[in-house]
Amino acid sequence: MMTVLHLVAVLLGGVFLLCAALWLVVPAVYGLPWIPTREARIRRALQLAELRPDDLLYDLGSGDGRVLRMAAGEFGARAVGIEVGPMQCLVSWVWNWFSGNKHRVRSRCGNFYRADFRDADVVFVYLTSTQTARLQPLLEEQLRPGTRVVSIAADFQHWQPISIDREALVFVYRM
């Protein structure tokens, strides 16, 4: 016969496994596994994109929201994250709430391939080359002239970057 303590431990273990599965599996199903990047690399990318106060930045595949918080906290920008993973959305929302910049940061749970980000001044992505190729027509359709696109790790074919940091592997484009 199970004791109450044992039952609670089993239930908590099940909840932990469910959360871990949601954290890893949901983004992977969409081909976007959660791979965080270092803060120094994010900061460098935002500097190269010349992020300014009151710019509106979209982070496509925003994970735990670290880009959003840095954009708002260090650069004074408004930031919107779009993330398909429900657990990442929850973690991002909680961190954003307590960051002191909750009025400048929003997290949306959803598929960024179906999102509208026409009002963006800067779009931030950390994707593979396959994903940038899929995203490129959507960016070309939605973004207005002058919008900056900053990509970590993968470039956009047939676009000429306005700035590159080869050491951090950051590419910046202007529409």
C-alpha cells in the first residue's frame, strides 16, 4: 500500500517528466530544438543591429526570453517573443514578469511561421540554414524597408549582410 508521501513523490515525478517532455519534444517536433546562446553573443548581435530605445524587436523562437529581457533592459527597446514550446513560453513569461521590464516585453506562444510581425524594427533569429531558407520569403513579404534582421549562426542566402561578426557568427541585414 502506497503512503501519501510516496504518492506525492510519484505525482511530482510524473509532472516533472511531463514538463521535461514538453520542454524538449514540442519545439523539436517543429524542427526548432531549444538551444540557448550566451548573453555576450546576444549583446553583440543587438549592438550590430543598432537596436535603439523604443525600437520594436521580434525574437522568432524566443525560448526562455533572454533576448527579450536584454533588448528591453539594456537597450530600452520594446520586445515581442514568439515561441512554439509551451514550457519555454511559461518560463519566459515568469522571467519577464519579474524582470522589471514587463511593460516593454511580451511573450506569445505560437508558430512564428504563421505570425504577423510587420511592425518590427528588428527581427532576431537563431535558426539553422534550412529554417532561414523557409523564413526568408515570409520576411521579404512582411518587413518594410529599413527593418533590420539579425541572425545568429545561419545566414540568409541571396541577401547581402550590412554587418558580420565572424567570431560570434552574427549576420545583420537591412530590408
